[in-house]
Amino acid sequence: MDKKRLDYYKKKLQARREELVKAIVRTGQEGREADEDPTVDLADKAANSYTKEFLFGQTHNDRALLQLVDEALERIREGTFGLCVQCQEELQQKRLEAVPWTRYCITCQEKQEQGLL
């Protein structure tokens, strides 16, 4: 992959990383605020509990995606970005454009989802 294209993906990944970090911090604050609400009504407590659980799930998803983004940035530093981590084939540009943190080519991704990798 040429340097110009690599820089493009690096900037895209760094921007996504910043968005995720901000979302994780914001979600954490919202979760703490749900705890601080001094509601007495049972329905309000249930709603706060649901909100807190939803925010926890969202934070978990954001953290998992952040890890994938960090791994992609590491592959850029190592010079292996754009290659499937399983078969070492070059990833399609359309795939990288849609999901720049992807680790697998389409074939290996399908195998991974089926539990074959």
C-alpha cells in the first residue's frame, strides 16, 4: 500500500479512535448520573436500572471497537496494515474503506464467524 493511502487510513482510524474515547467517557458519566438520581418511585428506579444496563452494554461495544482500532493503528506502525492477519492476502480497498479496522479478508472473516478459525 502506498504511503498516501496509508496516511489516509491512519487519519481515519485516529479520528474514529477519538470519537470512541469521547463516547466511552460520556457514557460513563451518564451511567454515574443515573446512580445519583434520588428517585423513590419504583418505576423510576427500574427505568434508571435499564438505562444504566444499556449504557454499560454500549460502553462494552465501544471498548471492543476501540481495541480493534488500536490494533489497526499498530498494524500501520508495523507495516502490516491492509493484509489479512490469517492468510496474509491483501484486503480489498472497498472493505478497508467501509471497515478500516478489519483484520480479515472476506473469506477468512466468514470462516472466523463460523468458528473455523
